[in-house]
Amino acid sequence: MLHFNDMKGIDMKRNKILYGLLAFLILFATSSCEDFLDKSPNGTLTSANFYRNEADANAAINAAYEILTDFWVKSIAFEKDIPSDDAVKGQGVDLGALTTLDNLNLNPADTPPTIYWQLYYRGIYRTNLVIKYVPDIEMDSETKDRIIGEAHFLRAFYYYNLVIRFGGVPLVISPVSEDMYPVRASAGDTWKLIEDDLIVASELLPAKSEYTAANVGRVSQGSAQALLGIASLFQEKWQAAYDAFGSVIRSGEYSLQPDFGDIFKPESDNGREVVFETQFQGGGPYGNGYNFWVRPRNGSTIFGLGFCLPTQDLVDEFEESDPRLRYTVIRPGDIISDEVSSFPFEAAWAPETGYSCGKYIVDIPVGTNAERHEQNQKNIRYAEVLLGYAEAAFRLQKPDEAVDKINDVRERARGGNSSILPDVEVTDDIFAAIVHERRVELALEGKRYFDLVRWGLAEEQLGSLGYKASRNGLYPVPQSEMDSNHNLVQNPGYTQ
């Protein structure tokens, strides 16, 4: 069993957070919100005989993190940008479960919304266990505070992912089943819980630089502040977003990776640009399957399944000679990496668009480990913090600050070549510049669809692709949840 401290003698790449998971916690966490810990049959763990010491507390928080890895091992991970105009699922009828997500015609019985709902609530249950029982453990106070802070952050992150997809959802804040049929809270109340959790987390969590090597990869104060900024953007709370992102920037804990092409390489994991990422270890059960799902398909064992195909519309969005395009989109003739240099990419491998996903793929050798790769998944990068700050500053009529942060991102992108990607000026259309820069900088990282929805641009940009304004950009509540909870109300635009 791997714990955060079980890493002595391992190289620096592996000397990072690993989501150790005790078998008995799996049992507890896969049973909806029923509180097994309050039952006491003979031979069964209870809250009285499990939550006793620091090791138990660490095991519990590690289990709460483990939910993050499920998405990247399963095919559902590359939801990414396929609901948007940046990518399509690709590969014909293969993996038909994602077809309705691709064509923006989700149904309540479809696999994607069901997986999202169930996995995120499983994570919420695990965080609730920590929040309920760890405070009563006699242990080092700093470690206890950190673990509780991590739980509040993770609960906020799981609810954040629910609210942007489903709107207001049932708020379950305890592992004890007080209500077997909870009603949906409003979106506002759901966001309020997220904000409250992130404020607690930012007060309890250490800065990124304060973590020892054995704990590298845990969420930090900057993680909480950045997610609070993102949550504030979704609610159009511009001052709150400005303040939260500003705290991250002023902390001095983060900076842009000098070379954009290095961001997604394993050697950059937990690096200077990382604000929050999902941790993986190559090979075994903690390996990352994402690389294999999106790596180009040509029938060779060193290639992959070739899903998540970038569109021509995305390619056209990049300015001439923008170096980011090479690392974002694999085009015909491109060499993917040295180990397959004899196989330049062919458009036929990506029949729907002729392009393949480049992030996490370009210049990254995988050997025999494509299906269980070591690379981490970036959830929040410092570039997103800068662009979030720019958006908030623009909304607060601070154009100088907005263009300054946009230009920081563009400066890194041009890599010292002053003849490309000219600076944005305060006289330019700053909002258009923000929309453009977020699209090309964060392409294929799962941001575009939700950006378009929150900006009110989804119908304009995605209407021809099947977007239905009557659904307000929301996914359907899973039919299995509707069937088991008579108090749930379906989202508009879907059949009850």
C-alpha cells in the first residue's frame, strides 16, 4: 500500500504524491452516502476503531484524492473539449458512449453524465469522512489542519465540477445519511458551499513551497485561491476573482514554464507552472491512461486509440507561427516523438478532422507504457491564473492590468521571437483578446465549452454543432439518479 511517505529511495519524478487507497475505504466510499462507519458489527471497522491516529487520517485523505485518477484511467477523461468547437470524439462508431456528448445531444441515460455524477459524489463522500472524523484525532496540529484543508479543497473541486455540468445539485456535507432523498440546491447555494470550502482551505493549507519532498503534489493555499478565482468568474463576481487570482500572483509561488513545449512532459510535473494537477506513477495501477486514449491511431503498439481530434476551426484560431500550435495539434507530416520518427502523422489516422491531439503527446516517449503513463494531468496552470486575472481586471475597468497579464502569456508563447504574437494594446478589443488567448493557450484542456457557456457565447459558437439554448449549457441529471431519488428535478430541455 502506497502512502505519501512511502517514497524513500525513489527518484525525484516518483517522489511525489501517490494516491494510496486502503481496501476498506473503497468499501465505505462506494456506497453512496450511507455511513458504514457508524455501524458496529463484529469484525467491521467503525469510526471508533479506525480514525485513531495520524496514519488513519493520511489514509483517509489519500482516498479522497484517488477519485481524481479515475477520470484519467477511464475513457471518460477526454470529455475535455469534444463538446466544444475545438475537438470531436473521432474514430467513427468506436466508443459510442461519447457520441451524444460530441454532438451536444446528451440524454439522461447516457454514460458520461452518469460517470461524472457518481464519481464526483464518491469523492465528496470521502472528503466528508475526513471533515467529520479527523478533527477528533489526537495528532500533530499542523498536519491535521493541512489534511482538513485538503479535504475542503477537494470537496469544493468535486462540487465545482458538478455545478458547471449540472447546475445546482444536492448538497451532501456529512457522511451520515440524514436525508435519503435530498433535493437539489440552487446553483447559488452550490457555489456558496464551494466558496466557503475554498476559504477554509486557503486558511489551513500551506504554500506550495512549504511542502516537503514526501508531500509534493498535495493541494496548496495557491490551489484554493486559484479555484476560488475560477469559481468567482463563473458567477461574475469580478472583484472576488480579481482578489483571489491576485493573491496567487503576489505569492511568488508560481511562474510560467519558460518553454510552452515542456509543460506537459513528465519532467515538468509539479513544476513552477503547476497550481493543481492529478498525480500519476508510470506502469502500475497509478498510471495515466489519457495518453493512450488520445495518442494517434495507426495500428502500431506504440501508438494509441486516437480519440479527441482537434478541428480545423481550432487550428485556424492560432495566429501565424504561434509555437503553441505544434504542441497542441498534430498535423499531417508531423513527427510525434523520436521513438516513432519513422511514422510521420497521416491525416487518415484521424478521419474526421485530419488532426490529432498534441498535448501530453508531442515529444513525449512512452515505450510500452502508453496505457499507464507517468505524466500528471494539469487541472489548473499558472497561465490560467494570469488569464483569469486579466478577465477580472477587464471587467473592473482596469485595462492596463488586463493587457499586462495577457501579454505575459503571449510573451512566453513566442519564445523570444519578437516577430510573432505582438503584444495586445489597451486600445484593442480586450475581451476578444481574452477569448482568443484562453482558447489557444488552454486548448484541449477542458475549458472551452464551459467558457462559452459562462460568457453567453455558446449558442452563437456552437449552435451549428447541435447546442440547444433551452438546456442552458447543462448536462442532464442521470436517469439512474432520477429513478432512485424521487425528489430530484431534471434540468430544462430534457425529458423527465
